[in-house]
Amino acid sequence: MKTIEIFKIGIILSLFLTNSSCEEKKLDLEVEEKNLMQASREWSRAASERDVEKVLDYWNEDAIVISAGQPDLKGKEAIRGMVEGSMNDPNFSIGWEPISAEIAESGDMGYLLENAKITMTDSTGTKQIQNLKSVTIWKKQDDGSWKNVVDVMIPK
């Protein structure tokens, strides 16, 4: 009798383990939001350190940057020109802070609302400060990292 009961318990345990291992893991959207905001903060830090390659690494290959009064930049190579030009100006600085994040239920896309500040000198040598609002759209990569696919900046 003990053998039959042990056998039944074994079957029930096997079914439970098989069933629970087949269930999809529930995505924790709050954790993903925090991860996305952290990626943005690290990206801003790379920009403040003027690390062109590190800055470019946060953009997807086919990303687009949209800035008020400027032509759209499509693709990483076009964006590279903007980043290198900015970083070559010793008076240029940029930084931003994410305000809020939203992640799609699927966990593969998200967006951030951010505040940004750009400092530069104009053609007369006068220091200019631009405060911007930004919306960035991100795509999660196979390795779990996030890459920016759309970057839209407008003056506050």
C-alpha cells in the first residue's frame, strides 16, 4: 500500500513540475521600467564623458533622431556625424534624466519621457542653454539590453 501511495505522489509531483515548467514566466513590467530608466541614465553618463562609441552603442542601427528645426537623422551613420560634431566642440555638453517609463505588455518595446539640457556656444561665442523635453522609444534586444529606435527632442 505504501508503494502505491508513493507512486501516486510521484506522479502528482511529476505532473506539477512538468506543468509549472511549461508555464511562461510572467514579465515584471516594473523591473523592466527601472532597467530602461537605468539604461537612459547610463547613456547620459556616456554622453557627459564624451565617449562617442559608447553613446552610439545605445542607438539601434536603423534609429531615427528628430530635433526641432533640424533634418531627421536616419540610421546610426547619420547619427554618428551629429554625435562626433557635437563632441568635437569643447563647449558642448548634454545630459538628461528620465521622468517616466512605460513598457509594452510583451516586454519588447518601451518608451521614456525625459528632460534634457544642452549647453553650447553660438556663432558669436555666447553660451546658449537649451532645455528640452524628449520622448525616446526603445526596443529590447535578444541579450536583454535596450536600444533606442526613435529619439524626439523639442524645446521646453
